[in-house]
Amino acid sequence: MIQVTNLSCGIASSPILKGIAASIPAGRVTALIGPNGAGKSTLLKLIAQQLTANSGSITLDGVEVSEIGARKLAQKMAVVAQHLTVASRVRVQDLIGFGRWPHSQGRLTAEDRAAIDDAIARFGLSALRQRFLDELSGGQRQRAFIAMAFAQDTDWLLLDEPLNNLDLHHARNLMSRLRSLAEDRGKSIVIVVHDLNYAISWSDHVVALKDGQVAFQGPVAETATAANLTDLYETPVAITQSDGRPFAQYHR
Ligand SMILES: Nc1ncnc2c1ncn2[C@@H]1O[C@H](COP(=O)(O)OP(=O)(O)OP(=O)(O)O)[C@@H](O)[C@H]1O
Ligand SMILES: [Mg+2]
């Protein structure tokens, strides 16, 4: 479990996150939702130790993440950022190989190579494995980064807007794969997502941020109500049921 307590973060004199208290359960898919600028990416970066908070605490299974150490943390947690940057003359298979770094430290074993091949196959990148990243489409590049995080084979997977750029086939495949990672292999998944239906139909748990604070959080069935979502986005949202799952309507 990730436990965030009284977490505040600001840049210069302006606060970004103000006294966040949130629990993210292990073995579940958690959607981190909220309007643009709410602080979702900032919270993810703080959890992943890519940013330092001004105050507060973040623990992973009871241990402060700041005390875990970079290599150990990378063995426990893989992160895909919202804005992906990497030297463009890197081949897909080498990028995915970087995901094995916390395990192999650069000397790939047979197990590492098997993990790389598996990630390439799972994310439909076989035909592209020799390509350079700057020779890929936006969605293909996005999938290559997610495959790298997958190859890292961590208990926790934190993905900031992983559905960006993905067509509906690849978006659905990714969500279904994330669900089975949680259900079948006990992995813990956190995704930042703007598509409400992926948030409420495919996730177990939700943490909603607004203006740097937690607006609501908890199991989807209890918290993703029409009233909460309408307030969160200041946009009328209706919740109906489709095949026994909640379905958000916000186009009217
Ligand atoms: N490096 C920075 N310097 C100053 N302000 C920043 C910086 N990074 C983020 N912010 C501000 O912090 C707030 C939260 O940003 P953040 O990227 O966490 O939002 P978000 O919820 O991920 O939004 P989006 O849905 O648009 O990705 C925003 O107001 C943003 O302008
Ligand atoms: Mg963001």
C-alpha cells in the first residue's frame, strides 16, 4: 500500500499540492483523476521520488519512499511519465532493455532477454523492435515506453496518461492487460486517466484531485457518483449502467 500523509509541494512561492492524504491499495487498479493542473502528475512524481515534497510523508508498505534508495525503488516501482523524452536514436528493443537495468545493471542475462522479448510481444512491437524511437508514431512510442516499464517487472506500475495517443484497440488492450496484472498477478497499478469510462469501468479505486487537494477517494462503486464527478469537473456527468458496469455520459 502507498500511504500519503499531509503532503505539500510547491514551486517558488506557489503551492501545487496542499496537505494531501491518500491511500493507494496494493493489488488493485487505481485511477488518479481530476482536471488539468489539479496536481496528478506532481503527485505521481513525488511518489516516484522524481520530485521532493516540502512537507509530509509517502510510505510504500510502511517504509518512507525517500529511504528506499534509487535501485531498490526501481525494483519495486516502474513509472511512465506524461511527457516522454529520450534520445531519439535509441532502438525500441534497447529502450525496453533499459527497463531491466535495476535487475541487470546493464549486463543482460537470459532472464532479462526473455523479459524483453515478452514485453515486445505483449505490446505488439515485434515488427518495430529494431526501429529508432524517432521513426515511430506517437502511439507506437507510447507503447514502447509502457513495454519498458512492464519489462521492469515491478510490484507497482505508475502510468501518467498511458492512454494518450492510443487508438481504441490499443487503449482497450492496455487497460485489459493492466486489469489482469492486478487480478492474476497481484500487481498494483496507478493510472492517471482523463477518460472517465476507463476510470470508473476498469479501475477498482479512485483518487480524485482538484486544485492541489483530494476531492474524494475510495472504491469506485462508492465514490464515482454523478454528483462527485460533476463537482470535480464542473461539468454535468450522468452515470448509467452498461453490462453491469458504470458508464459515464458527459457529451450532452
Ligand atoms: N515545474 C513547474 N513549475 C511551476 N509550476 C508547475 C511546474 N510543474 C507543474 N506546475 C503547476 O502545478 C500544477 C499541477 O501540475 P500537474 O502537472 O501536476 O497537473 P496535472 O493534474 O497532471 O494536469 P494535466 O491533466 O494537465 O496533466 C499546475 O498548475 C502546473 O502549472
Ligand atoms: Mg499531468
